[in-house]
Amino acid sequence: MRKAIIAGATGLIGGELLKILLESSDYQEVISISRREIPVQHKKLVQLIINFDELEKYTHALEGDVIFCCLGSTRKKTPDLSVYRMIDYTYPLQLGKIAKANSIKQYHFVSAIGADADSSNFYTKMKGETEADLAHLNLPCLHIYQPSVLTGDRKESRPLEKLSIAVMKVINPLLLGSLKKYRSIPAATVARAMYKQSLKPETGLYIHPSDHIKILA
């Protein structure tokens, strides 16, 4: 029986993953860490409302077998780039350090397609730096997921994202061979892949491009 910690359960992938974990007989306890309470009640769910800027203060409460990090923001929600970087880089890295300190066996991190620490694009560079610095922690098992454009039911309105999804529906069939990884992907598919990988007694670093995530799910 396993104990999971999930950061970002209020998001698209995190919400799908939380449902899977709560329904799973393989996990006996799920700790959700977030800034606000989520409208979910379950006998296995423990909600830890925290200030992520003081994440290290909660180290003692974050013990388990697996950490799933589904944290992430957007430029629209977080126009201040320093705050954006805190959410997408600093917090995931701090969680990685907590995983190391607490001897947590697995760390699963949601990155993005095109992540590259040498990129000139702020977003892909930030994701690439996060991946690299997590890898440098030498965690027992680190899974990095690089999904393309996500589909699913979001609570907030994102007009540009809806347009992007509509466009992807048209061009998805045209993306063949090495371009398959750029096809849009349901958030539920990413969540299923994360869950299934967490059940495997693996060690090492694994990077999963979007097309590979679909195979894992």
C-alpha cells in the first residue's frame, strides 16, 4: 500500500490524477498540498493548505512513497515573471529537495513539450532549467513528463487555449513520425500515465515526450 503526495490537484492534470489516486486500491492515503481547499471529500484524502513560499516548513508533513508535482501557471494568470518562475521552477525544485530529504522513492514532474534550458523562450527555458536541476538532485526515481497542448475541461476560461485546441484537432492527423509528439493530448491521459508509472519499482531518470505518454497510459 502506498502513500502519495500531490501538488497541483486544483489544475487540469492534477485534478484528473487525484481522482485516479482516490479510486485506486494501490494507494491508501493521498496528501494534497495547495493554497486553498479543494471541493473533494474522501476517506483517503488529507488536504494540507500551505504557503508555498514557506514550503520547507512543511517538510515533516510530506512523507510518503511518491510525490506528484503538477504545479504550473500561465502568463495571463501570472504576468509577473518572477512569480511565474516561483510557481514553475522554485516550488517544484523545493519539493524535489524535500523528496530527497525524506527518502521518498519517486518524484513525478509535469514539464512541457520543447523544454530546453538553452532556449530563448522564457517558458521552455524555465521548464528545461527545472528538469535539469531536478535531475541534479539525483533522486532515486525521477519521471519527467513533457505533454503537448492539453485538452480537458478547465474551470477557468482560456479563449486562446480553446482556439489552439481547435486548431490542433485539424492538424493532429498531419503530425506524423517525429512530429507525433506535438499532437494535443488529454490531461486524463497524462494523469493515467503518471499513475501507472508510479506502480513500477523503477529507479533512475525517465523523460517521457508527449507521444510516449500516450503509450504509457
